[in-house]
Amino acid sequence: MTRGTVHLAVYDTYADWETGHTTAQLTQHGFTVRTVGPTTGPVTSMGGLTVRPDLALAGLRPEDSALLILPGAGLWDTGDELAPFARAARTFLDAGVPVAAICGATAGLAREGLLDGRAHTSAVSFYLAATGYGGGRAYVDTDAVTDEEGTLITAGPTEPVAFAREIFALLGVFEGEKLDAWYRLFHDSDPSAYEVLQG
């Protein structure tokens, strides 16, 4: 079963725990996950893991991807070093290819103007307001949001499971009661959900 390639952005200080649920399930359900860095040189996560990206950002094309995932990182809030990844997100969205951003990556998208007309969330509304963006009216105070067009997913830093849930729904990894069961198992530790997933 081949379901396409998902690209995971990796850069120094990226929050490695925010995408673990997502990438584990995607690879188990027929997707290929490829990492994309500023270059193909090694990067170090916030947790101290060293990753050598599969691809440099300059070689990333929307037509080769089912989804671009942007994790949080300390660098999103300390300068413009990661701005090229937000510009890549614009290219993806303009091409109709989905983007999923969590934690600090939502601020990067806000600075790029990508949240001004789309339903979105983040850590808290005033975190994004501090970027000076124009999307405050579209902010939704919830764990994770998929916009009306179904092309942009956003979540706050404490919601990696809800973030994964929205990605699975978008890509058809789980649907209906199985999607709900997966979320209940990993978010709520509900043992009854395991039987539903195995059914």
C-alpha cells in the first residue's frame, strides 16, 4: 500500500515530541515520511537528537508531497532563520497541497500572512497577536483546527495527539469511530478504544 510522501521539516531546536504520533502512524499506514532541512546537513532537535535530512528545502516541491508538516522550534521566535519554511508553506497552500503546523510554526505562518483568512489555533491567541498578524478574528480557541478548505492544520504545543488526529482525518488514515478511538486511546488512555481500533 503506497499512499504518497509526507514531508517533515526538521531544523535546529525543532520540538521532536510534537510529531512522533503522526509520523509513526503514517509510516504504518503506507505513507513515506521524508525529512526536509535547511540543507542536507545534520540538525539537532530540542531533545538533542541529531537528524540528517533526506532533502534540502530548496529541492522541496508541492507536487511531490501529500503534506508538509512544520513542528515548533525555538528558532521560530528568535529571528527569521526559519522564514524560508513559512514561504514553502505558502507555495504548498497556493498549489492546494496541505500544510500542518504546530506550536511555534503557527507563529511563522502568521508572520507570513497565511493565517489571516483561515481558521486556525495556536498556544494562545495573544502569542499570535504578538506577531502583528491580521488573523485574530479567525482564531479558534481549541486543541487543533483544520481550516474550511481542508488544506491547513494548526495546533498548540500541548496538543500533539489532537494534531495527529487532524492529519489522520485529512489523509484518510483513520475515519469515523476508528479516528475517535485512536484519539481516545492516546489522549485519554481509554482501554475500550483499543478493541475498536483492532476491529
